[in-house]
Amino acid sequence: MSTAKQHAAEIVSTLRQQGYQAYFAGGCVRDLLLGREPADYDVATDATPREVMQVFPQTYAVGEQFGVVLVPVSSGVTGVSASHSVVVEVATFRSDVSYSDGRHPDEVRFSKDPREDVQRRDFTINGMLLDPATNEILDFVGGREDLKAGIIRAIGDPERRFAEDKLRMLRAVRFAARFDYKIDPATMAAIQKLTTTIHQVSCERVREELTKMLTEGRARRAFELLDATGLLPEVLPEIAAMKRVEQPPQYHPEGDVFVHTLLLLEKLQGGASKTLAWGALLHDVGKPPTFRVAPDRIRFDGHVEVGVKMAAEICRRLRFSNHETDQILALVANHMRFADVQRMKQSTLKKFLRLPAFDQHLELHRMDCLSSHGQLDSYEYSREQLRSMPPEAIRPTPLITGRDLIDAGYDPGPRFKEILAAVEDAQLEGRLTSRDAAMEYVHQEFQV
């Protein structure tokens, strides 16, 4: 038994010893029935938050008004090593009266009835309870049948469930993609009716759901479902705009920009880094606004530069961190440079190969090629160059610094950058190998 499961089971046992009802609840029950190891364990109980906090001396009342208390291992639960940073969410049975903001209930009424509690949950496959002592399943919503049939179905009235929390529409898509399930027709119809209300959800929550879709190993299916539900033009209109934007068949026999992007998303592995995933999604985002039919072929002049600006706006809108934004934009900005990699000067090539997280650039290029013409010559060449060059050849210690220029009589200023860059290029190309040679080069090429 995993530490997390053992900890959660001990919490259930402790609560029951105190006379309360308690069960595993939600996604962990679903995953256990599917034979998967849950990412975390949640417990549902009829103990109120105050009663839970009395039973467990060290807790975090992160959502006490909504009946949610976090119980860490160090809270005194017996039989579990305190060296593990395991936290279990313990939620009180409740019913929610209304959701004016489309996220939080206006009023919470605690309940003693687990049947009442599961009715407020999102989907039937997430609405089951489990007794860890006996493995008995309490299923009041038909979750087991939908799990077997592969169906994502809202509990009760779908429109009401989505009105309570608009993010559930994106979660329906994500679960359907992750498990390769179908969305129940009534649930799908409710999403299609309510798509415009997704804008009530915070940008951060939308970003996190989209990131999970991109990194759980079923990104193509997720974006096909976003399109089918009508959510795609609401959350990422720039991606919806790729549909029916044709490409030159000699380079892109696969079809339009949207089809190409879907093929690329299909190659994203589960657990891919979020920056690679978003870089893959956005690498051709600049093509729709730059599309034109030239005499020789379809062209997308300047699509990289336009794409970088568009990607920057998307990252700003979804509130990515500066670090994540920089890497996503770098992937968009550099994805076409592989076409020239075998013709690059050594200095240019080495600077290219030492881009931060270059493995992501390389993987994006591989997926890009396999989603279009299938030619991997530049990919293999880049890999071979990386393999054959020692790190000190790609990023050598500078032969001279600004201090050397000052000592030689040069006045500090913008010119320093030009001089040092020229020396570095010569060093990378093997034309300069010592400080003395570098200073002689400077004296010849740049007058004091």
C-alpha cells in the first residue's frame, strides 16, 4: 500500500473510531477501479471541519467555509511515517445552495447523508465513495456503469452542474481525452449551449486545465473535443483560426494548419514539459494572419515574427510566468531555424545548440517534421553535432572581457558588445584560441 493510500486509510479509520462516517471519495476511487495509482486521495466524512480539526491536532483549514480541511501525515495519524510529505483533503458531506460567481457556492449546508453529498459532484465517474476497510463501493449516481461504458456524464442536470462551476466544461473534455471516453450527449449539449460562459473562469484556472490536456498524453483528442464542444474559439481563438488555412502540399501533404497542429499534438508524450507542449501548440500560430497565395505557392511570410507576438499575447492573457513565457516564445521563434542548420557557420550553429533547454527545440522540430514531410535530416544532423561537440566547445570560456578592453584603452560603451561578440564568433569558429590572439584581433579590427 502506498504511503498516501495508507495515510488516507488511517484518516478514515480514525474518524470512524470517533463515531463519524468516512470514505475515500472522488477521483481516487475512479482511479483505483481503473487499476491506476491515484495522484492523491480525498476523504469525505460527516464530521464538520471543526470536528475534523479536533480529531487531528495539526491541520490546515484551507476551505473551512466549504467544509475542506487538509490533514498532513504529521497530524498524529498512527502507522504512517512522518518523513513523507503527504497531505489528504478531508471534506464534509454537504449540499451547495447556489453559485452566483460560477465557481464558489453562495451557501454550504453540511450534511450527514453521503447520498446528498455526491449529488453536488461533477461527473458520475468522480461521484463514487469507497470504504478502504472492506473495498465496498457506494455508487449512488451510476458511476461504475459509466466507467465500464467509457462515458463522461454530468451528475443530475448537466446545465446546473456547469452553471455551478464553468470550469467543469473543460474538465469534461480533459477526462474524456485522458481516458479516451465519450461525452454523454446531454452533457455535450449542455457544454455547447454554455460555451460563452467559460469566460467567467479565471485565466489561471483555464491555463491549468489546458496545460493538463496538453501534457497527459492525449493532447490531440483533447483539442478535437475542444473543437467539437465549441470551447476552442472561446479559450484559444488563435488555434481555432488555424482551421481550413491551407498549406503548400509539397511541404505539408498532411493538410491545413489545424490538421498539422493536431498531428503534432498527437506526438506529445504524457508528462511532456508544459513549455514544450505549449510551444508545440503555438509554433504555427502566426500562419493564419500571414497566409497568402503567391504565384509559385502558398506562403506565410513573416509567420514566425507574427507568431511570437501572438504567442506573447496568449501567454500574457493566460498569465504564464516570465520564465515559462520566455521558453515558449523561444520555441516559436526558433522552430524554423533547423532548415538552415546544415549551412550555418560554426559560430551560429554553436550559439543555436546552446539555446536554453535545447532538447525541447530538438523535440519540437522532430515532431514538426514527422507531422509534415517526414524528413529528419536536420534533426539527425543537430543531434550528431551535439553528440560530437564537448560542452566547452559550444560554450567556451571567453578569451577576453570588458576589463581587458578597458585596460587596452577602449572607452566603455555600446561598442563593447560588438567587439566581444566578434571575438566570441572568431573563437567559436576556431580562428582565435588565446587571449593574446584575441587582443591582437581587436586592435586590428577595432581602432581605439
